[in-house]
Amino acid sequence: MKNTYKLILGFSFTVFLLIFITIKMDCHAIKNDIISLKMKKRIIEDSIKVLKSKETHLLSKNRIESIVEEKFKMYSPSPESLVVVIR
């Protein structure tokens, strides 16, 4: 009887350790995945900031005016005074 109990106890302990180690390794792998995803998120956020900056530059009034003046020889007329006559 004692041998049977020792065998069952040893088997149970071994199974417990295998399950524990498996769960521990899964947690470690998930932790590494989370770190990797956070780094990818930061890289994407930085790319978005760069692209927004480029968009702001490309859509700036000064840039568009300079391109229009260079390529199409257009210019912005000076403001004229407007006289309104009320009768």
C-alpha cells in the first residue's frame, strides 16, 4: 500500500510540475509578445506623427503659394479698397 501511495504522490507531483512549468513558459512567451506589440505600437505612433508633420508642411499656404508662383507664374493680388454706396 505504501508503494502505491508513494507512486501516486510522485506521479501527481510530476504532473503538477509539468503543468506549472508549461503555464510559466506560456506566461513568459505572452509577456514577450506584449513587449513586442508595445514596441510596434510606439513605432507606428512615431510614423503617424512624422506623416502628420509632412501633411501639414505639404498643405501649408506658403508652400502652395510658392509652387503656384514658380510653375504657373501666378501671384496673389494686393487687396483693393472697396467702396460701398448706399442709397
